[in-house]
Amino acid sequence: MKIAISVLVTVGVALMQNANAGDISGTVTLKGTPPPEQPNTMIKADATCGKLHPEPVTTHFYVVGENKGLGDVFIMLKGATGKGDGASAPPVVLDQKGCEYKPYIFAVQTNQKIVVKNSDPVMHNVHPVPAQTAAGNKEVNQAQMQGAPDLTFSFPAPEVFLKFTCNVHPWMFAYACVVGHPYFAVTDKDGKYTIKNVPDGKYTIEVYHRKAAPLSAPMTGEVSVSGNVTKDFTLEAK
């Protein structure tokens, strides 16, 4: 009987928590015309990597989709707390495919596993270069041969745009946004995002983009959560 009561109490608490939470959804759009993407001449000149790209290869700083929606925008609640760290969360996969990191921008919680794959017929070297080394984020440099096992990384300290590079192929970059709570998102190719299960309350949202809202100047906005809410943003091309 005690076990049954305990289960009922646990379920009741979970239902109460879900009843007092909502999703923040919206779209980030781009105002203005972004600068032209630049040809990636290095990848086309590489004897192996160039063969993986019959199409022209360019930078992809501005991913602009339907109705000017802007992809690869990182969005998080400023100063939010709760739900521990990400050690038990499902891992996030970072692939090396076509001699490029994919995805270019991604987000994880502190201590959440980042599994790095090599889907290419060449050797890569996976080299995260964190800025927050004093806080415990370690710089690592590991070679990964063709067909080699996946590599796993995690970072204990929050850091926006933690850079991954490849010293074998110097054009390869990806950026991890490491957050100390689970209330964050990255916009899809059409600029849409959802931050799920946010407890009711008032929050400040921070919006980052590598070019239009850089680390030194994120956009911010206020939102009140009481159930599901919508919050849109507009960034200017720079």
C-alpha cells in the first residue's frame, strides 16, 4: 500500500509540474539582404574532399528559408535553472560528412554527450577549442580515421559557440552551444524554434547568430509563460 501511495504521489507531482509549464515557440526572420556566401576553394582543391562535392561549395553563414526565416540561430532562456545537467540526456550527434561538420550550429546541456562520427573516406582530426577552459571545458585534439569508432565529448561549463575544428581540413568548423539548463533551441532551416516544458514565469530570452547577433551583442526579449506562448524575433543582416 505504501508503494502504491508513493507512486500516486510521484505521478501527481509530475502532472502538476506539466500543468504549470508551456512551450515557447516562434520564428526568427532576417531583415535585409545578407552578404553573398563565399566559394570554398580549399575544399574543391582537395584531392579527396573535392570529389565528394560535384556541386559548388560555399560558406553557409546565413541559412535563409521560407518567408526569410533564419536558420542556425541559438536561443536560450537567460539565467534559467533546474532539471540538473545533461549527463543522462540522449547524446547529440556531430557528423563529418563531405569534409564538413554537420550540423554547423548545435546545442547541448552541460555534461551531455556529443558523439562525433566520421562518415568520410578520409582521416579527420576532431579539435574542440573552448574559451571557458578555466571553468573546466577542456581542449582536446583526437585523430579519427576512416571507419574508426565514434568519439565522445562533453563539457561541464556553459559556453556559447564553443568551436570544433579539424586541423587536417582547416575550413571545417562547427559550434556547440553548451547550456546549464534544458531551456534552449536552435532554429531550423525556416527559422522556427520551440523551447519545451518551460515552467510558468517571466523570462529573458537571448538570441545568438554567428553574424547577425554575435557573442558580443545578442538580441534579447522578454516573455511571460503561462501555458504555450509565441515569441518571434527579427535580426538584421550584417
